[in-house]
Amino acid sequence: MKKKIALAALALGAAGPACAAETSVTLYGLLDMGLGYERVRAPDFKQTRIGTVQGVNSGSRFGLRGVEDLGDGLQALFTLEGGITPLNGKSAQSGRLFGRQATLGLADDAWGQLEFGRQANLASKYFSGPVDPFSGSFNLANMGTTFSATNTLRYDNLALYQSPVWSGFQFGLGYSFNADDTRTDTNGQKTGFATGNNNRAITAGARYLNGPVTLVASYDRFNPTNDAQGGKSSARIQEWIVGGAYDFEVLKVGAAFGQTRGGWLQGASMGVSPDTQYRNASTFALAQGFRANSYQLNATVPLGKSKLMASWQRADPNGDKLTGDDASINIYSAAYTYDFTKRTNLYAYVAYADNFAFHRGVSDTALAAGIRHRF
């Protein structure tokens, strides 16, 4: 159960009982661990691993979420959420304290919500769940493997606006003044003070959720620093995606199509050694002239406390711009979950990918089973 702390109560009642009900902080979290098998094959090597796994069904985390009623329907709200790797107790997201989200903003039922800080882009928010049954999780299975903008892509220094929901329709628009301020430019220098010396990004999205119908569209663009690959004329990574789903109650089906140009936004990783060249497609990987079309078809079958999910996805590149020998990716996935309660469930999944991360002849087979608990 989420723990709610009435902060105003600490004021010894000076503000009265009404204020105590209007201001609160919620402590929450999630743990996900299990056992898994993964086999990676390439023309020049093979690696196989059996062992503990984590963050398969969902990434483990802890967080604080707060809200204060400012009157006339206006609220101040914040979220501080840190990823953790519970198998060794370390922080995820490259050791960031609140690497999953760190935002502060204002919300109003009439005009929407405006937040500042680090959080996921709109493609990740809008496609995960309503269209992608794997909800941005289950490693190879999630659609972010072939639609890089949906691979839980997080931007630093993001100003993000999201509209209210009007009869099921909502849109959002965000701009990052420095998409990842831990990164360096191609000369090895940290991103700097001047606007053009920072990696900037735009995220936009719209969705319609009404009864059994879901429709989603998104657009992301990454503008590199002036020093990256030829200065201001360097490649800009762009990705647009459209998708939808229909829930027949006994079966939910979904589909998505998108196109990426100029490089790859967020690379999915296999479980091989970090120094292996085939590990992923890299993040914010610039490649002038690169283009890839991405496709996904999926289905979800509800089975009482359980559900069965399956998908096929593919990405077709236009040549050899990203890896030097780009090949089409195909991924076949299936997963099963069983809910003991609303907080605790078991899961199992299997996935197979060929030409992983556009590397010709590289395949990945993964199986895992575990338990997820939310508090």
C-alpha cells in the first residue's frame, strides 16, 4: 500500500484540518527479480548466460510524489523517482539518484499540466500500455527495440506541457534544452553554456482513448551540438510513429508503424558483455542518410487474473549507414502474467531477435520468469 504523509499536519494544526487534506506526499516503489536464460550468437562469437535477472516486467524503483492544492483548481506537483538494481543494491540510470524522473510543475483541470525536469518523452508515455502490450518492458519484447523513441527515452532539462483530456483526446509538446547533460560532443568536450553547444530535443504526441478504441501519434527530433559531425549541417535524428489498438474484450489487437531518419534515438541492449560491439544500436547515434521503417503487430488475451501477450516487430533500414552493414531486424515475443493481488504478480516471457540492432547475423534468444511487487 502506498504510504501517504499529510505534510500540513506537521504545522501543529495551525492551518486547520482542511489544509492537511489538500497537501500530501506519497512514498512508492517497485521490485522485480527472477531467473533467466539468454543466448547471443554472431558470426565471430557466441555467449550464453543462465542466472538472476531484474527489471523484466518493470524496472525496479523507489519514489516520492507530492501534490499541493493552490486553490481554484490549480495544483503544484512534483515527482522524484530513482531506478535501482535490487540484485546488487545499486542505482540504475548510470548512477543517477533520481534517474527515472525528477520534475516539478503545475496542473489544472482546465488548462492542463506543465512540468520541468527529467522525464520520459511522449512516445514512451503514450504508446506503452495502450498500444504496446509489453508497456516498454520485457527487454527484447518491448516495441522500443525497433521504435527507438518508445524505448523509455528520457530527456534532461525538459519543459513538457500536456493538455487536459477532452472526450478521450489529449496532446502534449515538450522541448529539452540539453537532452543529456552527462554526454560529450565528438571532440570529447562536455556540453556547454551556449545554446548550440548542447544536445537539444523536441517531443510531441497526441492520443485518443475512448472505450475500446486507442489511437496514438508521436514525433521526436534530436538536434546535436554544433560540433557534432560537421557542425550545424550535421544529421538530426527524427522519428514519427502512428499506432492504435482495439479491445474486443476477449482479445485486444494493436499495430504501429513509424519511420526513423538520421540515426537512432535510444538503443536496446542485449545481455552480453558491455564491451561487445553488438551490444546495442547506441543512444543518439548520428548517421546521415540513415532511414528505417518500423512495424509492429500485437495481441493480448485476458484470462481472468492472467493475461497472455504476443507480438511481432520489424525494422527495415535503407542501407549501411548505421552499422556499416545494416540488416533488417525481426523480433518474435510472448509473455504471460498472473496477478496474485493488485500489487504482486508472477511473469514469464520468451523472445527471439535476428539481426539485433541492425547487425547482420547477430541473434538473441531470451527467456525469463520472476516476481514483481509494488508498494
